[in-house]
Amino acid sequence: MNSPRRPKDRNQAAVPRSAPRRGVPMSPSNPGSTNGRLRPQRARQGHSGLITAIVAGIIAVIIIAMIVVKFVLPFTRSSATVSAADQPVSPTVMQDLISVSDATENQVGAGTAQNTLIPVGTDVLKDSNGHPLIVYVGAEYCPFCAAERWGLIVALSRFGKFSGLRTSHSASDDVYPNTPTFTFVGSSYQSDYIDFSPVELQSNQRVGNTYQTLQTPTPQQQQLLNTYDGPPYVAAQSAGSIPFIDLANRYVISGAQIDAGSLDNRTWEQIAANLNDPNSADAKAIVGEANQITAGICQATGDTPANVCTQPAIKTIESQLSSKPPPKAGQ
């Protein structure tokens, strides 16, 4: 499995400038001391040196403060994320995930999430019970998987119910370290409309030069990954990337739809609390992602349940998706 796709760094950490150099002391040959009396000049130099030292000290304090704010505090907050991970999702956070109102959903629409649903153009993939099958392939270390799980959980919760979800975070030594998220390991999902088959390939803990193996894909999951996580659906240089989501062979998603950096140094409670505010950046991203995934699933379920699939925002996105033809080899 290749490493997840990584965007170019959005920002580089600002390198603090060193304190300005102190001026070179005046020499006795300075024209200002032509009378040969250096004592007054020395007195002025001593006073100026004191002021320079004070100013330099203030600048040093400011630089230290900037370093603390830029590097130390984020590390502290990031460490807090780690300590709060691997816990059952709190009732408050879970309620926020599953109770996004219709009003918020419809106001957000597609939001700021990237429309990366790629049409497949084959028959609907179904489980043994005849339900459309949604497949997710990711890993706990992956910050882009961390970001994608938020909207995926919101979307799937419209069709069924999760149990056993736990908090997690991306790797501490990857880009966007310790991004707050969830893990599907040990969870279950019940729905009358769809089936969900997730696999988390690796943990967020290093073992040598890689991350600890968690789960092994089923033959079906591996076959879908091999078939649709590569050309012509995904560029050759990104083949095998995670996260990968197959929406019942109607659409596939390779890569995160939202910016993982937007979740950096945040808590689950802070992010989840914003999901019902359609004007918040979190809702525009995560609910927008959830709406796009929901529209893709609704095309697989024949627009059932109606209370989910007939929402105006979902119908609009469905219409937009229907106009996208499946990619062809060589495109």
C-alpha cells in the first residue's frame, strides 16, 4: 500500500529573525570629540548602550514569545489530543455528528468540500442481503483519512447507526500531526438501506520504518482498491492512495475532500459543536463532504430513504453528479 497523497505544504513555519546587531561604538577619532574630552562621549555611549541593551532584551523576549506561540503551544495542544484519543466517542460529540439539521444541510449544500466523486458506471455493488455496499480503506496514521472520516460518519449516520466508534488521531510524526478523528476498528454499523465495510490498514504507532499493521483487507476490498484506485479513475502517480471510498460502484473517492490542516490543534468537541452552524468553516467543509457522499449513496439506493435523499441540497448534488461521465482509459 502506498503512502497517502500529500498536498504541498500550505504554509512554512516562519523562521524568527535574529535580534538586530548592536551599533559599533564610536571611536575617539570621531569628529564629535574634537576637543579631546572623551568622558562626556563615553557617558553618552554608556547611556546609549543601556538603551540598546534594553531594546535588544525586549526584542529577545518578543522573539521567544513568538517561538512559544508558534511551536510550543501547538505541541502542547497536540499532546492533549493524543491523551484524549482512544476513548469511546462522547455522547455529546456523537449527538453533534448525527443531528445536523435539515436547515443546516440545505444551507451548506456542497460547501467547501472538493467534489472528488468519480463516476464508475457499473452495476450497483451489493452485499449478500441486496443492500448497496459502501467500502472504506484507510489507516489511522493518515491525516487525510482522519479528515475524511468526519464527513463520512455524518453521511452514513443518515442511513443507519454506528456503535463502538472510538476517538483516534493521525500519526504524531506525519504532516498535520495528531489530527483528531475516529477509528472504525472495533465499531459496527447497522442500516436497513446500505452495508458498510471499512478496513483500517495500519495504526498511528510506528514499528521501525512503518506503522503497526491493524487489519487486512478482504479479497473484495483489495479487488476494489486494485480496480478503482488507479487509472483511469485515479492518476497513475496517485494509484493506491488512501483514503479510498467506494460508494457501491456508483462513485469512488480517492483522497480527502476537505483540508486536513483545518482540523489541526482542535478537539473533537470544538469541531463537532460547529457542525450545526451553517456559517462555520467546519460545517461548510464536513457537512459539505457529507452531503456529497450522501448524494452518491442515494443514487445507489434509488433515493431511499426519502427523508434523506429528497432534501433539496442532496437532489442538487445528485443532478450535478449525474452529468459527470465515467473516465475513459487514457484520459
